[in-house]
Amino acid sequence: MKIVKSIILVMSILIAFNCTHTRVVSFTDPNAMNKLYHKIGVISNVEKLSDRLIIENKIVETLNDEGVSTISSLSVFPPTRDFTIDQENEILIKNGIDAILVIQITDAGFSISSEPIRVQTGSSNTTISGGGTARKAYGQLKISLVDIVTDQTMWVGDADTRAFFDTINPDWDMTYLLKASSKKIAKELVNTGLINLNK
């Protein structure tokens, strides 16, 4: 029984990733020419700790798989403490981080659409189909890569992400939507050529 549940969970995850779409529109600053960053700190500037964990962990995992030295802000800035800007900069430099990737959720929720009711009348009976509503998760994220030394934004972008499947569980749906979009953002960052790949 546990094997069957595991298979169903894996299949559901695969369906979720294949039924989401993320479009990233980005711009690289002219001052970023010839820049190459060796260690990236990932900071998800969102209110919910669960969303922060999802975004940071997925981006770190994807970038590490691509050969990028990456660290989550949660591992250097415990959320149980408050830090000044000077303390944050000191910690970042101490950990060898030369750029930070900042992610913000600017909008997220569920789009709701109604399915029309169809009535078919036959010679002996009438059938009614359709009706009900469909809920699909969506999210909009703002991303930027900031140089630690100059405090200048070297790369900025917007990510628009949507699910194509109806809601099974709102928390589950949003979790996988954020994971899928975070993976896409990480791959877009790799494509900029601004980060060193240790492969």
C-alpha cells in the first residue's frame, strides 16, 4: 500500500511540473559586462516562512545541480534573529558571497473560472453536463541579482507562472507552482553568463 501511495505521489509531482508554465522577462545591466560571480546568496523576500523555504531551497538545489556555488539566506540569517544591514553585509562577505539573488512574490492566488452548463435534449431524456468552477494557481515574482561590493542590481526580471491543472489542494498546488517557477528562474540566471559554473 505504501508503494502505491509513493507511486501516486511521484506521478502527481510529475504532472504538476508538466502542467505549469513560467515566463521570465529579464534585463542585464550594461555594467554587468565582464562580471562573473562565484558564489550566490539566495534571499526570498516573502512573508510566509513556508514560501521562503520552498523558493530558496528549490533555487539553491537547481543552481547547485548546474554547478553554481549557492547558499540559502536561511542558513546564514536565521529567521529567529534580527540583523542590521552592516551585519548582513559582514556575514555575506564572510561566507564568500559576491552576489545575492533576491526574489519577491508580487502577486499570487487562484484564478476561478466557471464552466458553462450544457443541456442536451433527446427524444426520451434530457442530460445536463458541465457547471461547477475551476481553480488554478498563479504567481508573479520579481527577481534581481545584486552585486555585494557595489550594491548595484546587475540583472532584474519578472516571472509570471501559472498552473494548467485544477486545484486538488490549494497548499499543495501553490507549493509545486513555486517550486516549478523557482527552477525556471534559476535556469534563466545560469543563461545570463554572469555566474561561474564549477563543472
